[in-house]
Amino acid sequence: MNDQEAFAIAVEEAKLSYSEGGVPIGAALVSKDGKLIGRGHNMRVQLGSPIHHGETSALYNSGRLPASAYAGSTMYTTLSPCDMCTGACLLYGVSRVVIGENNTYLGGEAYLKQRGVEVVNMKSQECQDLMEKFIKEKPETW
Amino acid sequence: MNDQEAFAIAVEEAKLSYSEGGVPIGAALVSKDGKLIGRGHNMRVQLGSPIHHGETSALYNSGRLPASAYAGSTMYTTLSPCDMCTGACLLYGVSRVVIGENNTYLGGEAYLKQRGVEVVNMKSQECQDLMEKFIKEKPETW
């Protein structure tokens, strides 16, 4: 699975969350050898959960795997990762984080780089448009 | 609720997890004005979840609260927080982290301090003994 394919899954998850009335942030986790480990989206609204963000939901949906399964993986996420998701990527040895955009929110990218994680910004207008639409429609939720 | 009372809840949660066959790490989150917001324990074994650690379970069990509810809160945890839980504390504006011990595992304490969070180490022999017993009994789980 290449970057475009994996990132498309993250975007699909973000749209799914939007369609559920939730925060439109999605993620996909792909192993070092290019296999999809997990995919998910923000579940703050859907589950009433403060810990199920896009990235952590992708991890949650991957189930309980040995540490080696995550080592060297790539996390695709439609939005710059918050501090918690930044830390989750570090904990599980994610070595690349591919983000959709960081104009609507700038998370822990600098800290990821400081800790040796590669960060790639896809500068996706689609992701930005979706977030802006959501923030405009539900400012109290964002 | 004072430090001793809140920390006792975190230890109680750690023991509960141990009794369930899980990783014996517990946490309690107390608001700025001293009220218990949430309590929980590591659920890696119980739920097969990579994101339900002690601290994140306490957050999860707090439900979905406004950001103001967490601001200035104290996270009590029986073990030094991993990168993910460190980030979760930063995301939710926890201003103090009280840990049981950091001899069996040293997490993101330095980064918490760097970001302005106070870190207090209770140097609890009880927490350390419980972790050591668990690691000895289930090295493959830890």
C-alpha cells in the first residue's frame, strides 16, 4: 500500500465521521512492509470519548499487537496530530507521520521531528475544507 | 480530595487491574477544585486495547467534558506516564502529575516538566512491588 492509497483511507474515515455527526478526522496505520494495521476516526461525539481521536482509534482498531508490529510503521492522519496522538505515535515506534494539513490545527509535529519521526504534509485542500466546514457548522463541538 | 486520598484511588485501580489479570497500573484524575473527574486502570489485557492505559482510562471514564473541566487538574498515576499518556495530560491541560514510582519504567516526565507541568514522585514501594511482581509473573505481557 502506497502513500496515496493509505492516505485515501484516512480521508475516507474522516468523511465517515462527518457523516456520523462527529469530528471529521480520520487515520490509517500501515506497517513497515506496507500492510494496513488499523484504520479509524475521531469518536469524541460518537462514543463520548476524549481518547478516541483519529490516530488512537486506528491504534485501538488494530487490536493488541506485539510491539514489533508497530515498529517502523506510518501513521496517516487527515489533521496534524494533537499531543496525545503525537505521544501515541512515539510510544508505538511509528517512524513516519503523514498528515493531511496543519492549517486548521497545528499539533506536535515539531516534537515528532525532534524525536526522529519523519513528518510529511500532504497539504490536502480536501481535508482543510472538511475541517473548516465542520468548525463553521459545529463550533461548540470543535 | 487531597493527594493521599487521590493517590490511594490510583493504587486501588492498579490492584483491581492486577486482580483481573491485567497490567497493574491505575490512575485518578482530580479537578482543580479537588473533585474526582475520573478513575481507571490499564485495560490492555482486559479490552485488548493499546490505548487504554491507566491515565487514558481515567480520561475515558470521565466521559466527554468541556476543556475547562480538565484545566489545572492533577493526574495521579501509579507509574511514570508513557509518551501517549504524557501527551494526553498535555492535551487536556493537566497541570500536575503525581506518580507512584519511576524505577520500573521511566516515561515522559522530563517532557512534562519542559512543558510546564509539575511532576511529583511519591516513591511508592507498594507500586514498585506490584509492578515487579507482575513483570516477573507475566514478562510476555509487560
